[in-house]
Amino acid sequence: MSAHAATRSSPTRTLPARPPDGFPFAHPRYRWYVLFAATGLPLALACVLLLMGVCALSQGSVGWARYMALMASPPMLALSVATFGAVLYFAIRFLWVGRKIPGVRLGPIPAVSMEVAGVLQLAGFVKLFLLIVVLLSGWLFL
Amino acid sequence: MKLIRKLEPIFWMLFGAGGFLGSLILPGLFFMIVIGMPLGLFGDPFTTFVRMSTLFGNPVGKALLVAVISLVFWHAAHHLRHFAFDIGLHRFQAPLSFALYGLALAGTVVTFAVVGAL
């Protein structure tokens, strides 16, 4: 049998991978992983709340003022702050995991270590966050 | 299920792009539009309306909004699909996959429509 033939899918049924013992709540590592995986829900919610804002923007200044009043109400504010917390957790963990992606080496310059790459990614996140705040706040145009 | 498996590289690409936009751009946009502006931290509603219309009324602003919102929908769908498998929902693989990617597709269509109306 050739090596190529050996890679063909086998008709033998196999069981799906089994989760490790105690998954998903037995160890802090598992719990953090589950929390990260579950951030898919608040991320989608964040996009829905953002879309509502864009929709309000297309309805003119009256629609926008209505959206501002709705979002400033205590229940919506509590929901928004909780969602923002989840989005921040997602962002920090995603970028921290992203430090494992090998960087491009430039000539004789040595590749940065994984920890330095992680710190640089988080610094980039803070810089972009501040840039968006400055752009949308109008402070540049005062 | 064959179709989902065939399209897996595309879903993975959308997942990766959505992850980076969701971690680098979404927190700032969300904080400003959904929390900061309603609290009046950056001016009254009329001032913020004029500023936001100017920033997002042009093609570059619209493209940014469409990219961030729709790709994060795809990221969330892919992430939740694999999370469901992690917690042992393998037997619902086909309905879950179609439901989650279907929602992401619907979200993308709505995003294009809403941002296009700006």
C-alpha cells in the first residue's frame, strides 16, 4: 500500500475525542477556558447593541437621541457594562494567546520572545483603544 | 455536514479575522458608542450625532463598521460551535452548525443593510 493510500479515510468508525477528566469545571484552567469560549455570546450581543446604534444613526438626530436615552437607562447600562467586561476579557485573552504566533524575523535582528510579543500585542491594543477614543470623542477637532 | 466540513477553511479564516478585529477595534467602538456617549461623557446627543454621522457616513467609516460587526458575528458563531463540541454536544453537530453559521450569515446581511442605509 502506498503512503498516499494510507491517508484515505477509513470506513472504521471512531469515537469523538474524549474531554479530559473533570472538564469543564474541575480546574481553574478549565474554568478560564470555558469562560473564554463562552465570550462568543457577549461578543454577538455587543455587535447587536452596536448595530442598534448604527440603525439609530441612520434615523437622524431624533433617532440617535432616543438610542442615547435608551442606552443610558440603568438596566441597559448594566447590560452594556457587563458586555464590555466580557469583550475586554476576550480581547486580552485572544491577544495573549496570539503571542504564540511566530513573528517575522528581519535579517540579523533576533526574534522577540513569546512574553515580549504578548506585551507588545497588549500595548497595541491599548494604543488602538485610545486612538478610537480620541477619534470618536472629537478631542482632535476641538 | 459535508458542506460545513468543505467550508471549514473559510469559516476558520472568518473566525481569525473576526477575532483580531473583535479584540483590537470592537472594545473601543463599543465603549464609545454604547457606554461613553449615552452617559454624556463626550458631549450632548446632537454633537455626538453630527460627529458620528461625519465619521461613519463616508465609505471608509462604513467599511470599518461592516468589517468589524459582520466578522465578529462569524467569529462568535465558530467559537460557540466548537465550544458546543467541547462540552459534548457532538450529536447535534449538523443542526448546531447550520443554526450558528446561519445566524452569522443573517447578521452579516442585516449589517450590510443597516450600514448601507447610513
